[in-house]
Amino acid sequence: MTFSTGITGIQNMAPELPVQASEDLLSTPQFNLIHSFGVDLHHAESYVGKTTRMSRFERLSTDGGQLDGSGIDPAAEVPVRTDIDATMEIYAKSIVTNEQVVLWENSKTLTKFTALLGQWLREKEDLLMRDLFSSSVSYINCTGGLNGDQPSNISLNDVNNIENILLGNDARSMLTDLEATRRIGTAGVRDAFIALANTNLCADLQKVQGVLLKSAYPTQEGIRPEEYCSISRFRFFVSSKAAKTPGISLRGNTIYTIPMYGLEAAAKIEQNNYTAVIGYRPPWVVSAVAQNSQLYAKFAIARAITNQNWISGLNATTFTAS
Amino acid sequence: MAFTLVTQGTFTQPATAVNQIIPLPSGADYFVTTNLTQMATTQGTGRVVRGEWYGGGLFADNDGLRWKKTNSSSAINIDKFSTSTASNGFTYVRTYPNPEAALTGTTITAANPAVATVTNTYSEGDTVVIYNAVGMQQISGMTFTISSVSSAGFSLVGLDASAFTTPATAFSVRRVATAARVKPQFYYVTSVTHAAQAVVTLSQAHDYVVGQAIEFMVPGSFGMVQLNNYYQGQSKPVIITAVGTYTITVNLNTSGYTAFAMPASSGSPTTQLFATVAPAGQQATFNPITNVTTGYNFTSVPFRSGLFIPYMYVYSGDQSPGGSASDVIAYQAYKMETGTINGSP
């Protein structure tokens, strides 16, 4: 063992921490937020309970109705109303910050933490809507793919099958058409339903017969970055966090769930004044020596499938096991 | 740094003890159970009377500390649940559980109910997904509630397989979360009767209620496609008129419909699967004379989270923190007042 003599040189003197902060923070990863896209937005008032009811009158019967001249009326019909209820839930996240952090770190800390909380807020909301789609909707297994699994990889026949179901149930498309232009290699994209898929399916989507990749759309104006392609009457949006369940296909592979829907199929209900609450609790409120401050974010949300006939979807595996 | 009691309570095990889920609203750094029933007894095989779980990664899943009375005395031994002879302990669940590791089973009988043979540590009422069922591929990928569970197998009460051509001669099974992420959820349909009010059997014990509206999704491979909304004259949702543990009775006269039948195993993987039913609201009626509203359950019908996360999964058993039949268990959860030892809830 050797001891320092107190004489320091370049060989034994501990250097100062060799760091300096670059002028900008690096990007925080954020997944594509696709699951609130295309759902109806409703608002819940305060002081009237935490369950929101959305109601729909079912259409009247078109059977009969002809008058025979006898003066006797056709039988009256009692209208049927369907109520869709959703329970409001509040979610919150906080970050505790020691005063040393605020004191010694660069001034961006609190700003960045606030931005992180804002990002959490929208990401959490997106995942809650994803969970609604994956739990409360009926899906059909893809069978038109050639990977030999059940469900198979996605195919045009599978997509067309869902289109048949939605059209048969009088669902309305959501996205307006993109008119053809004279750009070389482009074609029009007709009005469409929405489909939400995991990014792991992108390679398979490219191979579906008749796929129109986003780059071949007649215009890129107003097209969301999350959009990937158009197949049949569906425009596909992708996210790395879209629903999947590992290990339960016939061959033990991951099953990906693809919600496909039209207008008014699902709803997100916001509590008025609770869409996004971000706050700061100063250190002297928390501790006698005023050490820890707290940043928080919270929001209230309720969610519902508002018309089960206007939403359906596919379960798929990937062509190459994933 | 104050430590706070975030929740406490008791639960009583039913005649067949089941694993318990204790929601932990703000997470937990310390969790403790006390078996109030077994504290007062002296058993020949000994009993776990107290279980402890520390956060911060000190314990693996399904572990913790067990305070165990030694055989036929009240002397206490303390060790980990994972110590030989191991028993189930605590699992702190922070995210919605993925399917557990697969088990390989040997047979599923073509009987009513179907009985699966597989060495397992599952519990009564657990939810499983069965897949790659050789000879019974029409159920591969379907979710079931299991009952009559033993270490050698379990029954699938929601599946009448007596009309199946062959039993399954091999299969894989994974345990999954008991509750869906969102309730009310969709369910798999395994049979539908021909009747003035059809009786529908589901593969899982369900929580649908009378008055609830539902919609069917029945591929052609299952026969009774008339259940699909687009075959119905007025496109009205189907209404549940009665419920059983695995069955629902609906206001549809299916007498003239094509028979419902699970497709043949040989059709996989190209046969379209599955027949399902999904929640579509409710149609309650109000009698202004009696002031009685029927057909509505305010707890079960609204869309809401199916599982509060995080939660503590407390395993049942003589040597486990959840106790055995009829035991009364007290529990408490504590947490650091600011932040958490776990870093993230």
C-alpha cells in the first residue's frame, strides 16, 4: 500500500469531474399516440356523479306499416334506447425533487420534469384507450396468411372480411378520401375506416396485396406521421405500444390485436377541468427543512365502446415469428 | 422520511381457498399479512401465521418472509417462502401481467365438461389460455376459467367437448390475468342452444348481468351466423335475460337458426376463429308504479378498469400468506411518504 505525500502532479492528482453540459438535452423517447385518434370526445360536468351515460335510440322497424283503408292504425312501436355507461377514473404521477437537484443541476431540470409529466399524461391516456380496445371488442383471427399459424399473418382477405362486417352493420367511414393528383406513381385513397396496428406488423403490412404505402398517397399534406399504409377501406396507424399478447398463438407466438373501426365506435370522456392538471408542491410544504419539492400531473378519463357494431378487428401473428 | 400506512383490511377465505388480489393505490414498500384464524390454533403440520414482503427488489416474485408455527406447537420459525420446503408467497404486480410460462399437458377429454391433464400449481378460478391442443385445435388460443383444480389437472366447465371428434393428446397452457384490462370484457362462446330464448355458454365465468346489451361475432365456421348483428332485422343489440356462472340467456329466438357447433380441429389453422360476444351497453326498464328499475347493475355495466394496478398477489395455502379454507387474514401495506423504495410504483 502506498500513501500520498501531499505532493500532487498530473500522475496522481484526481482530476475534476470532466463533464460539461451540452447546450441541449437529448430527446426523450415517445411512442406513437394512436389510440385516442378517431374516438369521440365527450365531456363530463362536475358535481353530477362519476358515471357518464351516452344513449342511443335504436332505429324503428321497417316491417309492415301499410294502411289498408279500414281506419285501423298499424301497431305503434315502442322505441328502444341503449345506454352506454362509463366510469370516470383519475390517474396521477409525481416526481419528488430534492433541493440539491434544483440548486446544483442546470436550470432545465424543473422544466424538463414538467415536460416529462406532460408526456406521461398523454402516453398513459393512449394506453388506457388501447386497453379498452383490446379487452372489450370482438376480434377474428386472421386465416388468409401463409405462416401456418392460428391466427395467421394478415392478408387482404382478412381485411376485406372486417370491411364486410362493418359495412354490413352500417358503419360509416371516418377519413375522407384523398383525391388523385397528377403526381407520378400516386393514386387516390378513398374514404376509409381506421385500423391500429403494432409496429411489429409493418413488414407484413407491406406485403398485403393491394397495399398503398403512405409514400404513394397523392398528397402528404395533413397526413399524420403515425400513418403507415392503406389497405382496402382501411388506413393503418402504427405504434410500438399497440396491443399484443405474447406466446398464445397456436404455435406459441405473439398475437397482435388490430382494432378496426368507423365513426362513433368508441368514446373518450374527459372530466371538465381535469383533462390535464400539472402542479408543483414547494419544498416548505412537505418538509421542516424544506428539502423536497414535488411536481405532479393528473387527469381524469372514462372510456367506452359506444357502438359494438361499428368496431371489429383482427388478431394476427407475424409472418416471421416475433 | 415518513412511512405511511396506505391500506389495510381483512379477507376471509372461502371453503376452497383462492389467491387474493389486494389493490395498492400508491404502491407499497412493505406489506404484511397475519392469519388471525391460525394464530389461535396448533396444527400437526404447522401453519404460516404471518407473512412479510419488503420492497426495493429484496424479494423475487412469489417470495417474502414466512413466520411459521412449528408442528404441533406455537414456536415460530422464520425463513423465506422460497426456502426448502418452498411454498407460495407474495408477488408485487406493477404492470398488467403477461401470460405466465407455458406448461405442457397430456390430454383434454372430449367430455362435458372437458378435463385437462397437466402438472400445475394453478388455483381454483384461475384464468388460462390453452393453445396448440393437438386434436382439439378449435380451442387453441381460447381463454378458460378452470375449476376442480388439482396438481394433476383441472376442469373446463365452460367447454362441452362431448361432440368433438377427438380428445386433445397434447397441449400447452399459460395462466393469464384473471381480469381483463377493461370491464365489461368480451368472452368466447362455446355453445348456443336452439330455443325461444337461447342459452349461450361462455368459456369463462363471466360478470355479465341481466339487462346488459351484447353483440355477437360468429364466423361462418361456427354455423349460427344469424347471431351476428347484420343478420338481425332491426340491428338492435341482444339483451341478456338471465345469467349463470358460465351461461347467459338472451332475448333471441334461435329456433330457426343454423345449429351452433365448434368447428373441427382439422380445420385449423385456416378455419376462422372464434365465436365471441362483447358488451354493448344496457337496456334498463323502470316501473313508475313500483319505482323499481330492473336490468341494471351499476357496478358491473359501466366501462371501467378491470384490474387496479399495482396490486399485491397473495397466494393461498397452509404454508402461504393467504391462508387456507375459512381463514381470516388481516393485511397492511406501507409506503414511504414521498417517493418509494421501489423507484416506481
